[in-house]
Amino acid sequence: MTAPLSIWRSAARSETGKVRARNEDAVLERPGAGLWAVADGMGGHAGGALASRLIVDGLASLVLEGDLAQRLAQIHQCLQQVNHQLLQAAIHAGGPIGSTLVALLAAGPRVVCLWAGDSRCYLWRGGRLYQLSRDHSLERQLIDRQGLNPQQAARHPDAQALTRAVGADERLVLDSLELETGPGDRFLLCSDGLHRSLRPADLGAALDLPLATLAVERLFAQALDGPARDNLSAVVIRR
């Protein structure tokens, strides 16, 4: 028998930004089910919006049952089905349709972060910010495999190209990280439009605020005060 999920509080928001014509991000907030997600779609015309919406709608429809491992298995199955749908849609569209995904699943005090792409999961604990997810991008690959420093990798013309996403390959591979949480822990799920707009210190200062709603307000006020060239999405979850 798992602990009650009412220990979690959250807030979510998604904005088009100042440059893009449409919002291709989608967010999911299901504190009662212990599930939250951010998806950042890609694919010409309405393809990106379709991809992120299929992910979020699929996760929203799940009736999660069992322990953490059983719930995680349900999520993996759902996302594999969405991955197949997007591959089929891409055939008809004549080009790739996909989406990044970062999600947090909680059962009592234990959580699992899972992701594909460069949408991120952060943890704020004890006055320190930790990036739990690791980007699936060419930029990250250049750092890990070729030994470039972050500044050199960022200058590559295709630095932001994704190396993994939902809808990118026949078999979807998700990375995951499981951990035990404690009182006061706060998590941030966000699209790259948001984390590229703000410094880690800005993210930490927002997460240090006493309410999830206040944290989201601070994040978006600061991001929208800048160029906001991309869609912006974030979910803040706190214990």
C-alpha cells in the first residue's frame, strides 16, 4: 500500500513566447495521480503541436494502478503506442513529427523522472539546484564524446539538434532516474525554451519560493522579460 499522493502540490503554465506563431508545447498536471509532464513538439506546420498533444492526452487517459514499477510500466506502454502513432503520422505528413518529453511519476515519497530529448527535470533541495535529466542533443554528445567544453559545443551550428525524441525511431528509448524525496523538495519540469532563457541561479531562486504557483509566476515573468524566442513551458512540483 503506497503513501497518499496528497503530499504533492504543483502548478503548471505554457506560453507561446514572443516570436513563434503557435505553441507546440503541452503540459500535464495530475497531482492526484502523481504524474506530471512537459512535451515540446517538433515537425512542420501543426505537426509539433500534434505530437506533444498526443503524448499529454495519452498520459492523461491512464488509470494508474499498482506500485511505482507497475505504474511506470503503464507509462512506458502508453508512450510506445504514441511513438508508433507519430511514426505513422510522419509517413502521411512526408516528414518527421516528434516531441521531447520529460515526466515525473510519484508514488508516496518515491519518484521517477523519465525523459527523451532536451526538456529537463531539476531538483531544488537544501538550497541547491540539481539537473536530474541529461539532454539528448548533439551539444551534449559533443561534450561527452569529443571532449568539447560547453562553450565550444554550443557554437556548433546543429548544437540543438536532438539525438532522441518520441516519434524519432521505431523503438522509443527513455532514460530514467528514481529517487527518494524528502519534505521541502521541489522539482521543475521545463521545455528548452524556458531553461535556455534563464540562468540556473534564476531557476533556483524561483524554486526557493514557498508556493509552486509563485515559482511558476517568477519563472515566466523573468523569461517573458527577455527575448522569449521559443515556446515556454514549466511544471513546478513540491513536497
